[in-house]
Amino acid sequence: MRTDKKNIHSAYLLIDIVCISLSLYLPYHFRYNPGLFWYRLPYLREHLFIFIFWSVFLIIFLKAKNLYSTDRSLTIPKEIWRVLLSVAFASVLAALMIFILQVKIFSRLVFFQSFWLLFLTLFFWRFCKRLLIRYRLSKGFYNHNVLVVGAGKTGALLVKEIENHPHLGLDVVGFFDSYKKGPVAGFQVFSNKIEDLEKIIQEHFVDEIYITIPSQRELVSKVMAVSQKMKKSVSVIADNFTLPFYRLNLNHIGMMPVIEYSESKLHGTELYAKRMLDVLFSAAGLFILFPFFLVIAILIKLDSCGPVFYKSRRCGKKGKLFDFYKFRSMVPDADQHKEGLLCQSEVKGPIFKINNDPRITRLGRLLRRYSIDELPQLFNVLKGDMSLVGPRPPIPAEVSEYDTWQMRRLDVRPGITGLWQVRGRSTLSFYKWVKLDLWYIDNWSFYLDLLILFWTIPAILQRKGAY
């Protein structure tokens, strides 16, 4: 295994050396020789010194960013970002060296062309590599067999997350637990007698062990001892991972390891960036979709009598009330008939959802299936009542039934889409709905918003949970 990893590291390094050499040499070559054939180029020694200095530090930074290993959990955007940072840091040092040595013959055009070529070539081959690896993993190659210690809620949630992320290449073989009987989340539960663990690992070819009950220290210690003996990697799910914290850091006090939970605090620039994204996307969306809005308005009028838009009062950030807009997808007096349908709600909790709502019009069913009825909320986003991404805005009657911990949904602007949209929409229970909203609030980032917007498109096209 170690030999394979060493070979992979060496192959990655060799590809990088080729990419770096071409990215640095080609701008220099065509700057002084526009033709394809090589001839004696001027100032070769000076350029070669800078190129070697640049290359060495670039490889050091790429190594520091862990870009010479195959981290399956690393996303493509994060890998691209790491490449960009490595190229930027190395380029700053190269520019500093050019300034200190006063290498005035070094062309700024060559420098900037080399910078962008370095970034493009280094990220492009890694992008292709990542797609190839994910394709191979989806076909069952290089997958790791996983044994989950603990078949409780955390263990079941871990298995679900593994199933939702097939690109990680993890295959769950079962649980190691003595308190649960029968299958859990569709997987077998093995006894947690520690004397049976070695046999289970051997019979099921276990590669990795995930511990979801770290509080049971005696059991964890024994599992770690067996895993170390059999040279199997062990990962531990942190206690209280659902707490409202944004970052985990591993520190030390003397020889004692300490896990630090850093509270999530958004900087003003981050909030400004989120608001700018909302304004730009909503304004552009309204401008581009205006002809489409006219067509929908005409169809609504032809389908049934009543207004084109549906307006209701909703609770926004900090409970502030605002007018919420949608294309009307129900009969005009739908709210008056809601009371008689409350007993048919298919979702537990203070929300009302039924699959075959008799109040929905023929056109309305189509509009809801593809979430077209939600488009007028771009007006709410432009006004500042809502955001593109965030928790769904509840009505005041629902908020009055919230438990105290559920009120944190109102800490941010509500959104048109969110994690609930890409994780099942109306098929989710209210409890899971709120949990996803709180996780989004506690782990917000600009990158996460872009990711959710990207995921929303296939979620809408699949029409899962839309009614």
C-alpha cells in the first residue's frame, strides 16, 4: 500500500514538473522567438535561474497544500482553489526575487503569461484526474470497505451521508454494536464483542473503521488496539458534531490533544458579498425572465379566474413580517379552505403539506412540479426581504408553534432555495428540515451558497418531493 502511494506521489510530481516546465518556458520562447523552432534565446541564464527558483517553491507550496495525494473528500472547487493559492504564493516570491536581483530583462508579459499557464495546466490535469477517479469509484474500483462502530442515530446518519457521496468510494459492510438487533439503515449489525472484531475485519475485508460512539472510551480503546494491530485506519466522529460551531481545530496543551470548537461569526464583507450576489442574480433573473413571466401570467388567467400572483405574510429575519410573492397555483379562495384540510397534512410539525391538494389548479400542478411558481420571489430577494439561499420563510401561525431551538431558523434572511431543496424538499420531516436549516446557518460560506444554487437545478429537474 505504501509503495502504491509513493508511486502515485511520484507520478503526480512528474506530471507537475512537465506542466511547470512548459508553462514557464513557452511564454519565454514565444516572446523572443515567435516561430516554432528553437534557436539560441537571449538572457537564458537569467531566466533559467528565476524559473528554477519559481518551480521549487511552487512544488513546495503544492506539497504543503496536500496536492500530491488523492484525497477523495476534496471537492473540485477546493482543489482548484488550493492550486491557485500555491501558484499565487510562488509567483509572489518569484516576483520578489526578480525585484531584489534587479533582473530588468525579465518581461512582465512573460511573467503574467507564465502565471496563468501555471494555474491552468496544474488545475486542468487535476480536474481530469478527479473526474477519472470519480468515474472509476462509481464503477466499484478502488472502493474501501467500511465498518461503522455504533448503530445509533449518529451511525445511521453517517451511513446515509456515505450513500449520498458515492465519489468517496466507501462501501459500508455493516455495524459493530451490541444494543441493536436486526438491520439498521439496511445494513447488518454485528456483535460488538471485541474478540469478534478481528474476525469481522478479516471476513468482510474491512479497510476503514468509523467510530460513532467516542464516549464509550473503553470500547473505543479496544477497537483502536485491534485496528492498529491489523493496520486499519480509524476515524472518529466528534461528539456533539451538531453544535452551532463552524470550525474544529486540533491544539495541544503540553502533551494533551485538545479539540477546539470555534464559534461561527460572519464578517461584514461576507454578508456584503452574499447581498451583492443576491442583488446581481435577482436583477439579472428578473430582466431575462420578464417575457417568460408574461407568458405564465397569460396562462394563469386562461386556466382559472383570479389574480396572477399569490401574496401572503411571512416571517423573515428576526421575525420581521413581509409580503411574500408566488405565481398563483391554487384556486383564488384557497386559504379559506385550508382549515378543513389540516387533518390531512402529511408532514409532522407546524407545517402543512399534502400531496394531492384539491385546491391546486391544473396549471398550478405543473408550475409547482418545476418550482416555476417560486420565481416571483426574485422580487423579494431584490427588495432585501429574502436571499437566494436560506431557510424557507414560515407563516406567523407556524412560528407560534416553534420550540425555542427552532427559532434560530429566523436568525438569517429566508431563501428561495436551500439544503432542504436539494435534500428531498417535501419528502423531509419538519425535524430534518429544521436540522438542515440550522446546519446551513452554522456552516454558512459563500462557497456553500454557490454549491446549493448549483445543486438546485438537478433537484428541480428530478422533481423529487415537489408538490
